[in-house]
Amino acid sequence: MLKKILFVFILALIGFSGMMASNLFAACSSTTCYGKIHRIYYHSSGVLYIETDGDESVLGCTSPSGAYVTLPSDDPNFNRKYAMLLTAISQQMPIGLRIYTGSPTCEIAYLYLDD
């Protein structure tokens, strides 16, 4: 009986640590979100909306729907930033998204990838 209880406890512990590890790096602060991309879509207005597995509502800006950061198509580095986003998605890598503080749409200032 004790072996069964210990076995169930170990399985539960492994499951819990796996859940913790999957969200270990997902976080947003007042200036940055770091995590995996959950959703990305290009709106007809010319704005790319990006949602991570972090909480964009804590950013020091006005997040559209409380869940997105934005990348307008008229950004001079739009193509480079978009390429980095697509790389992070295709490689399932976490990415850092630094926003312009106080931006009315949580516009991305720069991005970074870590190995």
C-alpha cells in the first residue's frame, strides 16, 4: 500500500514539475514580455498583433484587448522584426518583446532571442 501511495505521489510531483517548467520562462513586466508566441495575426489596418504566453496586461502601455503587443507595418524594421517572430514561432523558441513605454498600442521597440 505504501508503495502505491509513494508511486502516485511521485507521478503527481513529476506532472506538477512539468507544468511549472512549461511556463517557467513566460513572463511580462512593465517593459518586456518574454515567452513563446501564442497568436500572431496581421490586421487589415496594417498592424501585426502578437500574443505571448505571458500576461500583456501588465505592460506599461495600452495593450489592445489586454492581450497583444503590436508591430505596425510602417515600422522601418518591420521585415526584420517579423522575420524574428516567425523564426521564434517555427523553432518554438521563447522571444523577448520590448515595448515603447507608454505606447498607446504596446508597440514593439525591439526583440531578442536567446539560445
